[in-house]
Amino acid sequence: MRPSLHFTARTGWINDPHGITYRDGEYHAFFQYVPDRTSWAPNCHWGHATGPDLLSLTETSVAIAPGDGDDGIWTGCLVVDGDETVIFYTATSVPDFGIGRIRAARPVDADWLEWRKGDVVVEAPSELDLVAFRDPFVCREGDGWRMFVGAAHRDGTAMALSWTSPDLRAWTYDGAVLSRSTAEREPVWMGALWECPQFLKVDGVDVMVSSVWDADVLHYAGYATGAYRGGRFDAAGWGRLTYGEGYYAPSLFFDAEGRPCLSFWIRGVADEQAGWAGAHSVPFLLSVADGALVAAPHPDVAAHRGDRAADGRVAGLAADIEWDARGGELEVTSGGDRVLRVVGNGDTAAVTIGDEEWTVPASGTLRVILDGPVLELATAAGLFAATLHPAGDDLHVSASAGTLEVFPLMTRSSSGGPVVGNRTE
């Protein structure tokens, strides 16, 4: 079973989204890709897909592949500066692929389908005893540019290191922007390495958002809020953005209106017999409320809604649900079997799928996005994702209390008309 609106590769393994860019009326989305297998391997490629929104992507060709001194093409970013476009990626070599090098690539064609590798522009500082170094993120700063790279010190300190450049070619090391020991656990534990550390301003608040990694275990997405000045981030607060084992690798991008957004890799969504593994989340619009980072489903998700399902019945396996989660029970069935149960308990929600149960922070209205095997749950208190196993070809949604609205989610046919339900392969 394949989701309809969550991006998956035709075949092979995918993980981190990155380099998401809106250009000339469409999104370009790049992603970590291992062709011809359904499990991760270090020989990652950069896959590429395009579409009018991130729920309508079409996979194109591989953008960057191993070779020319690279055993793996790992996570990075894409920068547009006038007529110049550059991808900065993590170049890795086996067997010591934990310590990457930052290399540049530039497009050969106007459609960004083919890229030519350039020089290695940044390497791990030799004076630091690092066990991991990867995931560049580049942004404009003043008249120049700043690059942030995630690093893990052998003593257990997670760091975001930085470099500056006047021209995207020559880079000068500028030290640690932010660091934190893995021994610090309050108010939230942030691990020993920040994968994909990204810095931005949201509603006037400086924010760092990253994945939380420790000893080769992938945990969740966390963030810091505070004040950024001159290459240094003074953290005033720390928070956890995602819960459960689904979300990882948040990727910052700016939508068609220039608003800050995130997209995630969703783990555990796969059909090994069909030869594919991994999915990407719907896009989320970022805001800050009461000092906390909030991620809400992007308006593009609601744009895919069909007419409201008055009786909670959806002819298909894709739905967008809004429910007041302050009390009562929400149940989703398919083919007569219960596939999801959510119980609202004020500031938390108990989520049950089969024999597994999670407690997720909840605040106000609960947004539940279903798409075949994908569940995404969003409130102002955080995000949760997991894998579902629908038994039929439709959904029935009911709630014992609160206001409930259920909308089918629609894909688009090649002629542009609506198609309700899951795509077939």
C-alpha cells in the first residue's frame, strides 16, 4: 500500500528531504536516495522531484550520484544567489563516513536535472576531536553568507559549527555557533549530535531546529529559541517538536509566499515486496507561540480537500480531520477494523494503533492526516507520525465528543481533475 499525497520513490530507499526550493511556479524537492534496495546504505544519492506543491511531486532523475571521490552524497542544502545556484552536500568516504566533507555542485541545465561536482569547500576543523561532521545549511548574512554544519565532539557535546563566505566559494571557519552537552536533559534532551542544524527567524524569534542523534540512534526533532548575533546563538529555551518514532530530519524551506516551513522524513513507511521504503511528510508552516515553536499543516494540505464528509465516511484512504481533542474519543475504522484510536485528555492525547500506544502532548484542535499507511497528528504542542495498516479501501471516522470535521484528500489526475483515494501502481 502506497500513500497518495506523501512522496515516495518509485523504487528504493529514501530518507532526508533537503534543498526544497520554490522556483518558477513549482517546487523542487531533493532527497537522500539509495536505489535498488529497501534499507539504508552509505552510498546515498540525491534524488529529485518536482511539482506545484509538495503533495503533488513527480520523481525525476538522480541529481548527484557517488563517484569522483565521493562514496556517498549525504544531506545538504541548495542556495540561489541571482543567476547562480549551488548545492552544498556532505561528501562521505567509507569506512569512516561519520566525518564528512562539504562539497559544492552546480547545475548543468536550466531544469536542475544534472549537476556538476566542484571542490570540497569545508572540512572538519583539525583542532576539534570530532566523531561526526555533516549536513551543511547555508543562508544569507549581511553582504555575505554563513554555513552551519552539525558536529559531535568525542566528549558528548553537540555543536553547530560555522563558516563565512563573501561569494559562496571561499569559506572561513568562525567557530561554534551553539553547543550543548548530551548530559543536559532539562527541559529537553538534545543528544550528542545535531543532524541537519538549521537557523532561522520565526515571528521575530531566532530559532535553531535539528534532528537529535546519539550513538547511531535516531530520536526526534528538537529546537532552541533565543537570540542570534554575529555567528553566536544565545539559547533562552529548548523544546521538543516531534514525538513517536516516525518523524526525523526536519528540512527548512520557504514556500511560494516566502514563509518558513518544515518537511520531514517519515520512518517505517515501506512496502518491501513492491521495492520501496520511506516517505516524506506533508509540509508544515512554522510560527512561535508563547515562546514555543509551532508547526501546523501547510495551507496546501487543505487545498487538497474534497467536500466535507457529513457522516465521517471517506471513499478512499486519504483524509484530513479536525477534532477538538480536549475530551472524548476519536476512532477510525477501515474494512470494519479499527486502525486508529485517539483519546483526548486535556493537555495530552493517547494514540493507539493495534497493540501499540503513545502519549502525545496536545493543545486545542487536533489535526489528523491519514494517507493509506501514513498517520500524521498535529497540535500546537507538537507533531506525531506513525504507520497505519488499513484493512479496507475506505475510512469511517467518528468521535464521542467535541467538534469533528472530516474531509477526503484528493490527488490530481494528469488532466488536472480530482482523484479521491490512493494512487495505484
